[in-house]
Amino acid sequence: MALRALFTKRAPTLACGVASAGGIGTGWQGLCHARGLKVAALPDLEYDYGALEPAISGEIMRLHHQKHHKAYVSNYNDALEKLDAAMANGDVPAVVRLQSAIKFNGGGHINHTIFWKNLKPVKEGGGEPPHATLGWAIDTDFGSLEALVQKMNAEGAALQGSGWVWLALDKERKKLLVETTANQDPLVTKGANLVPLLGIDVWEHAYYLQYKNVKPDYLKNIWSVINWKYASEVYDSEIA
């Protein structure tokens, strides 16, 4: 899924901004558009908030999407507005100061947009294991799907503070990897050659209302609603 699909054009009164260009695997690059900034928009979910129960409660999904993700979108767009003004005024300290807000909130938008696509209700195929090329690649690089799940669960549980655990494709080496990122850092911060196939949110807001402080149970149960079809489609498109 290309990053350009996560952003929409703002009115042409705004001329310059910062966003990620190209695909998920590219880095953060400065963009200047004569026709306006590319701003973030909260995506609709392809399923109801309660459709992932009992793995993830409807209350968590509603709050996660409507409160947390929406806040990242709003704060990212607000930071872009301020950046535009700072650049127009030649205010270099302000431009530098805004980078952390753009990275954090823009990363939160990128990560959550992927996360929603990584989930699917059981009755619609959620949890069904990957087959064909991705399934074979998992067996080659990890030994089995069960071994991959154990590795991601272990690294997600061990992650201190807030962050994400990822199944990534290294495009250069044509190899699958498990990576973690802190806070809302998108996977691209670990390398421009890494493509996120599957990301699991291990911030407390993703599970605490239901699982309290037992993060391993959340990590164990989320696999029943993982959308391996989406991960397989991304993998196939990247190795083609």
C-alpha cells in the first residue's frame, strides 16, 4: 500500500510541506507542492467495531480508531499547517521543532492505517494461515508459521514502553524479518528497504481495557483475526 494513498490534497492556498513520498518503503522526504499540502485523513474500517470480538473488544476498537487514530491525523495536519507558516516566514527553529510532531503523528497515522488492514473478522477469513509464496517464505525464513508467531509474540511482549512489532520484507535481500519500533516510529525508520507486511500495535491503548496488564494474552489472541490475505498481497506485489 503506497503512502500516497494515506494522504489527500489540501486546498491550494498551502504550498509546501513534509510527508513521505512514494511507497511505504521510502523515507521521510521534504515535499513542496504548488497545488497544496498532502494531508492525512482518517480511513474508514472495512468491518464493524465489534466484528473482531472476542479477540479485540468493540469498545477498544471504537476508542482506538475514533480517538487515538483520529488524534494522530488531527495533530499531523495541525503540524503541517504550522510547518507551512514557519517555512513561509523562514523560521528555521520552528521548522526543526515541528519535525518530532510530524514524525510521531504521521507515523501513528501510517502505522494504524496498516494495522486496520492487518485485521479481519474470523467469519471473513481472519486467522486463516498464509499459503503460496508468503507461506513458503515464512517456512524458509522462520521454519514454520508457529515459530514466526512465537518470535513476534516474544519480541512484542519484551518491548519496553510503547511501540510496534512487525513482520517485514527486506526488499534487497528478499528475506522476511521480525522488527520492533518504538512509540509511533514507522518501519521505514529501520531502513528504506523494509516493507511492512504485518504490524501489531503493542501500545497499552490497543489492549488494556480488555487484557489489563497481561500483554501476552493480547498477543496470543490477536492471531485469530490476522488478515494474512492482505499480507500476502503486499508480499506478492513487492517481490514481483
